[in-house]
Amino acid sequence: MKPFRVLGLAAAVVALGALPASAVDRLEIDPAHTNIAFMIDHLGYSMTLGRFAAFDIALAFDQNQVANSSLNVTVKTDSLSTFHAKRDEHLRSPDFFNTAEFPEMTFVSTAIEQTGEKTGRVTGDLTLLGVTRPVTLDVTFNKAAPHPFNKKMTVGFSARGMLKRSDFGMAYGLPAVGDEVQLIIEAEAVKPE
Amino acid sequence: MLAGLLSPDNPAFQSAVLPFLLAAAAAGLIRLAGGGGRGALLAGAAVGLALLAAYVAVLGTPPLPPRSSGQKLFYVAAAGLVLGIVLDLGRVRGRGLALVLLAFVAAASVWVGWPAWNRLAAAPDTWMPAVTLLLLLLAAWSLARAAANGIAAAVMLLVAAAGLAIVALTANSASLSQIAGALAAAVGGFLVWNWPTARFPVAGALLFGAMGAFAALATQASLFTRADPWTLAPLALVFLAAAPAARLGIGGAAVRAALSPLVLGFCAALPAALAVALGFWLNGGVYTG
């Protein structure tokens, strides 16, 4: 989930490559319009949706050489919410995110590439529960334009990815609770004036 | 219904049926293979073996080195099992066995709870790691003293593990609950050979494998789950039940011997029931997924 957010940021970096404006060194994420979410299968009946509310993102962007850009994301695992208090407690327990022992999840980009006019791919190392594995996000650049209200240059992007929780040692409840986790990132970032 | 209960994916099978049957079978096989002397002495190793098998059924084989407290639990139980067997073969008993058990439980609790101890050094805002350790040492000392008293130590371990399983469930830690349940079931599998007539001594192989696992589970529950500390503390009193139970003897010598494990189980169940009641009250009840 944290990697997703990181990937989304990376996607923003890729998207910035398509911006008509001058090169951007650093983007500030708009927390009011940024979501790092996930979906996971529940017993085959439905997909359960969750999100993380607290995260820090450091994005360095090279407009001329997108591959030189970088993205570092830190997610506070205790901030997860699936909109159900008791389930959230269970997800924070040692069965899943083990937030008391592993309060943070990190993503560090290792490769950012542009794959189309408005698409890109961000690969990085996701560290969750003390295990580091590569994760890739497919990013779509949605829009880059001055915000209609505050007039600041704002970019928006969407990112999607997939990981297997068992790869990170999160094996409790398999196979009843799904192994594959869908990553959903919707983000907006502002170019500082 | 029976087929569902015997399904490898069924939590009840993983943490009750499997460890109970494995412990009962392994205890008998060890006794058969080792004879009335060494075999009976080491029969308690069946508890640790069954617990390790149940752990793998619930969570899979943990990596080495382990990364989390739950993964460390597996290796604590395995190390305790081996250490207990070595001490049994070396005929270590009495106070010597008790002192080694105290040292092992202390090491296990500190190792499992190391992230909390580490944070304590930077921000000493909680006594929980130290309180947990002290209660576990009290429990281990009482358990070692009871080991010479027939199967009393095994009865107290069963009740304490069962209580911890339910408290962990109220704190939304299902895997911890399952492993604690597996420990209780494994001890139960050992006890079917020992009631109403005690056949195998509660020696190092059982004490170190089972108490090491209990210490690791209690430390994990205390330091890394949402369990309210007041829901866990009464479980330490379970290990003090032998003294009041001894005063409740009923009938003649033969009847008293047969009933003493049941009387002890009743006395031990009182603080365990208090812990469970507090668990439902303070931890918010059970989430079934």
C-alpha cells in the first residue's frame, strides 16, 4: 500500500515529463487529494477496500531525464483504515501489518521510465515487515494545469499495481483472505512557486 | 461437519485437533521407543513437537533469522525443546533445572520483545517490558516448583495457554490465539496419558518447550498487540494455583490423587476466567473476520 503511494508519486514524476512547464525539481503532494489504497479478496465474496492516511513523500524530478528522478515514500502503517474499527485493529495486529513492531513501510524507487505519452512505470524496493521486495506500478498521467482556484501548477495521476502479501511474510489467513493485493493510488501534486 | 473440522485450513483443526492428536501420539511413541526410564522422562517432548507442527500449519515455516516476534516464537519453542531434552538426559532436576528455566524464560522474553526494549532505551515511557518479564519469571519459578508435583505443572500450563488464546482473540490477534490454543491442546494431548494415573514426569523437555513458547506468546501479546495489560496480568496467577488447590483435597488418598488435577484445574481456571472476562470487557470482544 505504501509502495503504491510511492509508485503514484513516481507516476507523477513521469507525468511531469509531459508537462509544458519548465523542469520541476520537487513536487509537493496534496494530501487532501492523494490516496494510497488497496483491495484484497475476502473469502471470495467481495473485495475489501483500505487506505493509509499518514505518509511522507520525497520526490525529486528531472524533467529532461526522467530516469534520473527519484521517489522515497514512508507510510505509517498504524494509519490504515478499512472503515471498520475492529477489522482495523486486526489488520494492525501481528497477523497482518504488525504495526507495533513495524510502524513504517517504505518504498524507494530504483527505476522510473516513460512508456507512452501519458503513461509510465515506476519500479522500486518496498520494505514491509522487514522484508524488501521489488514492486512495479503502472502510472497514468491525468492532467497538468494551473489549479482553477489557487492558480498553482498542479498535476494529477493514477497508479495501479499488484503484490503478493506472502512475499513479505504476511501469510496469516491464506488462502481464505487473498494473497494478491491490488494497489490503488490517486494523487495530486503541486509545483512549488 | 467432521470433514470440515479435519480440513488442514480449518483453524480449529490447526490449533486444537492437530496438536492434541500429535502430542498424544508422539508421547506414546517416545515412551514406547525409549522405554519406562528415558522414554517416560522424554515423553513431554511431544508437547513441543506438536506445537511446532501446529505453528507450521498456521503460519508456515518462519525464516531464519526470524524478523518478527511471532517468528521468534517458533525458534524459542524449538530451542526450549532441545535444551529441555539435553537437561533431561543430563539428569538436571530440582533447583538447578528451575534456575536454568528462569534464565531461558528471561532470555526468550527479552529476545522476543527486543523492539520494545530497544524503544524503552530511547523513550522510557512504559514499564510494560519489565513488568512482563517479572510476571513471566514468577510464573516460571512457580511452574518449576510444581514440576515435582505430578502433572500439576502441565495442568497450569494448559489453563494459562487456553486463557491466553481467548484473551488474544479478544485483542484481534488471531494467529497468536491459534498458537496459544495449539499449546493448550498439545499439553492436553500429553495429559490424556497421565490422568487419572500419572505415567510420565513433567520434566525439562516439556517445561522448556512449553514454558518457552508461553513466555514468547505472552511477551508478544503484552508488547505488540492491542491487548489491555489488565487482561493479561491475571494469567500469571494461574501459575500460583497449586498452593490453594492443595488445600482442597477431597476423599481418601486414591480419590484425592485422581481428583487433584481437576481441583487444580478449577483453581487455575478462576484467574484465567477473570482474564477472559476482562478481555471481552476491555479489549472489545472478538472480530470474526
